[in-house]
Amino acid sequence: VAEAGPARLQLREVVASEANTMSVVVPSLTTAKAQDTLFRFGLGAVEQSLALLRPGATLSSVDAVVLKTRPDVYLPQWLVRHAFELDYAVKPQYAARPFLYRVWVPFLDAVQPFYIADEAFSASLLDMWHLCWVPATLRPVPKTMGRGRFHVNRWLMPFLPWYPLLFAYRRNAYDITDKLMEPGAADPKHTGSQRAAAMQSSLVLDLAASQQLRPEVDAYLMQLLALWYRLIVTFFRVGGGATTGAAGSQGVILLVQGDATITNRGSYLELRGVRCSPGAFGFKPSASEQIMDHSLADCVPRGVDAAAGLARANKESLHFARPAFSAAFAELILQGQVPVDGVSERIAAAANAGFSPPMHFASVHGHVGALHYGRFEEELQTQWCADFAW
């Protein structure tokens, strides 16, 4: 925990004096309710501790930047330091709409809005309370949010009251929310890695790049992605600080198995039992880390190349997730500094056409926008139709 200041944060580091081996025990948290309950307990404990350190302060005025993680997450020492040295300031016109400060996350998805890592992230304590699931969202309506629904729901909810466009995304009004990560059929002519990538290429983006979506669906998708990238640039810090090039597409965290061990060998840490996960795509151990199994060697996919454009990142994906380890990809697309690919330049055009300012649904304009995008309408379930067709 570090004090939230106007510019940067100070990390106090505690180092063990003797070598040791840590065995990782991963609890079984298979339900959203169990995870959310522990998250709330943790936030409450931090809040009470800070209140005790500041006599006379009320709980509502106590704030700090908190790094939240899990027992099965390995964070390199340099990454922890990086997370606490960041500038978390938000531009005044966006403060508290919804977050007071920026949020650091190890990665987020370039294709599925609000599919953001929650294995580890750092944020203001008061902002973290916004990330507790609303009881009604613990069980989202089936077949409306896709395979990343729990990640999406956690991160979408704070933004939903402020950006009316997202109500249509939440209820799957245009039949794309649950399909953005779903691939189409591979071309029989493809072989090897070409076929593997085609099997994971998002069908929705493929259709958008060739302009085969219905006009109203295509227009909404461009507006949605433009808004998503604006929110990334405005409210998030991503990855380890690298922007473009190989370092900008490398994972920064590791997930370990239940029987994993991390041993201090003096000059380096020895890790055994590392899992291949989107957050580890392209992970490169430093001189202070040595990975003793082949799990990362088999973890072939890489993150999104910021300078490549969205269509290429989609075509080259070898996994249903397209993790971005830097916010630079969003900045470059919004600025039109990527190759013309049928998607990226149209997202930039949608963003330049006008970025709607935050409008809370309790305001007059926000209320009208929320109704327009179906705030009180039921979710649209369409996956069953695709399943039937296949």
C-alpha cells in the first residue's frame, strides 16, 4: 500500500534476510460470489487499517493506492516498483467519471471491451470499491456477454452509468458482445500456423474489415471500439511501461500451478510450475529469474503489436484473447498512425467525429442517451441460434 499523492507514490520495500522456498497454494474460488466476497473483505481490512493510522479521519475520506493480487500470481520485483512509481492522475474533466485516479493493469484485451485482467491490478482504494460486483451482475444472463463475461462485468459496471453507448453493449443489442472473441471457420487452404491463427481470428472483426456487417451494426462497432480506446487512454496504465516494439507486446505477470515452487537461490529466483496464460504471452525472464519448466517455451502467442493495427493483430492471434501490454496500441489507432486495414482507420474516424463526454444517466442528456441505447430493455440472447446453425 502506498499513499496517494498529487504526482507519484513511494514504495517501501521489505526484503527477507535469508534464502527460502515458497510453495504456492491456490485456493479453489470457482464462483464469482466467492471471489467478490474475498475482494470486499480485503478492501474493508485495508480501509480499517488506514483509518487507524489516521486518527480522526472518516472512512469515506481515507484513500490510498492499493495493489491487489492473488496467491497464484507472480509479480517481478521491477513490476511492483513500476506500478507504484506511475503517475495515476486523471484529467480534471474526467475525474470521478467514474474513477478518481487511473488504474494500473497488467494487460487488457484489444478486441473485447472491458476484458481486463483482474489477477493483479493497482488502483485507488475508493475506486476499487466500484469494482465490487453488483449482486445482480454475479450471474449475467447466459449467452449475452461471451466467454469473458465475469471480467467484462466487473470492469464495465463503473463506466455504465456515465457512457450511454455502453448500455447497448451490456444487453448485446447488436448481437456482437458475445461474439467478438469467437472465431470463424478456417480456410481449408491454410496449413500450420496460418490455420491455427485463422481458427482464433475474430469473425466479427473479419466481417468488419471486409465491410460485410449490417450498416447499423458496423457503425455501432466502430463507435464502441473508439470509446473503448478513449477510456483506455484516459483511465488506465497498462503493462510494464514499454510502448512499441517487442517489449511492448510481452507479458509482465505469471500464473503458477497449485504445486508450484519459487526458490530464492541468492542471485536469482527459481520458478517451477508456471502456467501459460494471456498475461504471460511473450514473457521474458530477467537475470534475476529462472524458469525451470517448459511451460513458457510452449506459450507461443504474443501480445498485440501496437504499430500493426487491429486487423493484423486479429489475423495473427493464436488465442481467443488479444492481450495488449501497453496503452500505446489504442493511442496509435486513435491518432491514425497504423496501417490502413479496413478497421483501424474507421475507428479513428469514429473517434474524430466526436467523443461524447461523460453523461450520467441521472442527468437530462444522460437519461435520454441511456433510454436510446436500451437501459431498461432486456438482454438479447442469440448464441443459441449460432449453435443451432453449426
